[in-house]
Amino acid sequence: MRLALNQKVAILLHGGIQSRLGKTGLSLLRYSEAPLVAVIDIECAGKNLTELTGIQRDVPIVASVADALQFQPQVLVIGIAPKGGMIPDDYWHELKDALKAGMSIVNGLHTPLANIPELKTLLKPGQVIWDVRKEPSNLGIAQALARTLPCRRVLTVGTDMSVGKMSTSLELHWACRLRGWRSKFLATGQTGLMLEGDGVPLDAVRVDYAAGAVEGVVMRYGKNYDILHIEGQGSLLHPGSTATLPLIRGSQPTQMILVHRAGQTEVIEGVPIPPFNRSH
């Protein structure tokens, strides 16, 4: 499943246009082929998106879902990615307004919405709530099967979170296709799944099955492509990150690309990023 290309989309992005919290919405604005008709951010309403972000896309910024209705959106995407993946308190009335207006909702946060009675009662025929972060069924334990594949498996890893691992994988995927390679991007996070559809929401998978979930999706596509670009998650260095090791074990990468935010020296206070020229 991916974000539909034939439905008008509004992105709910309060406080996200000019902060790292907005990485999901900003990535959709940069990469999505869906018709994006409005960005909702009360802090930036009325301003120019390109001037604020550098993204070359002419999409109006409005203050609320109610203000976005003039552009006739059919889908509302929650565009922020806060720590812990919880929905902010001031988002709930916007979600209800969207459902009352006949819109479907795409939710990439950890808080599931599809089974909340108060929201379900607002759904009309044709409306859906897609909780992207949902563990797939029939998962197994990884067995290093990906090492038997003939394709290249390129995994992005990061010194920190939110440094551009998905963007790097997407850009390399498209560059490979321009060169005539049979290339496939495999998403492992909510934004990548909205954009491309194929993959696994890794941080929704129980840790014992995480490497197996990655292995399963790599094995599904590895025999039909020259190169797989596997979207990285988490951080090699951040003490709160658990995602990188299952990705390495599950994909058995032939290459890894390190993604780093230029000038950053710590992941959190007291946890430094070692100098790249330091040898051991």
C-alpha cells in the first residue's frame, strides 16, 4: 500500500515546516507524486513554502483543516514525526474535522487511530484510516538468507536519526534507474512506505522478529532486481536506537553508506560522534 496518486492530499504539519519534527511531511513535499493541495501549519500560514524550505513545489500553507477544505483534499496525512511517535493533543480536533469533511486519514505515528471508537463513528463509506505502523503477519526469525542473493544490497546507516537515510536511498535508487539498472527501493519507515509502498514498518515489529521482517522483504524482491536500496533506520550511535542491527542482519548488505549531518559532533549531550579520520 502507498499514498494514492489519484486523490488530493493535505498534509497536517503544525510546527513542522521549520523543524525536524516535520520530516515526514517535508519528505512527501519533496518526493511524492501524489497531488498535494495544502500544507497545514498554523505557525507558517500564508507564507511561501519554497522560501521557507527550498522545496520547489507550489503548495499553499493554511492554518487549519477547515482552511484547507477550499482546495478539496480527499486525504489528510499526518506529517510530523515527534519523538516517541505520539499524536500531539492539539491534533485531535483537526483529525475529527477531516473525518467530518469526508477525508481519509494516513497516520504514520505510533498511536493507532483505526480502532478508536470516536473516530470510527465519523467514518463514512469510502473513507479509511490507514495506520502505517502496523506489524505484518507471519513473521519469522532471520536466517541470513539474504547472503545467497545475487543482487547488490545497499543499506544506508546513520550517525544519528533524521539525517537523510531515506532521501539518500531514494536518490541512489533513482540514479540507478537512470543508468538502466533494475533497482528497487525498500522502505522501512512510515514515510518511505507512503511514497513507495513496498517494505516493512520496522519500528512496529517486535524486536525478536525485526531482522526476520527485513529478511522477508529483501528475499521477496532480491531475485528480480540488480540492486536493492534498503532504507536505513535509527542510528549507529544514539543510545535510544534499536533499528540498525536488525537491518544489517536481515539484509546482509553488500554495501553500507554512512549518512551524517555536516558539522554535527554529538548525538545527544555527552555522546560524541567520533572523528571520521580516527583509526583504530
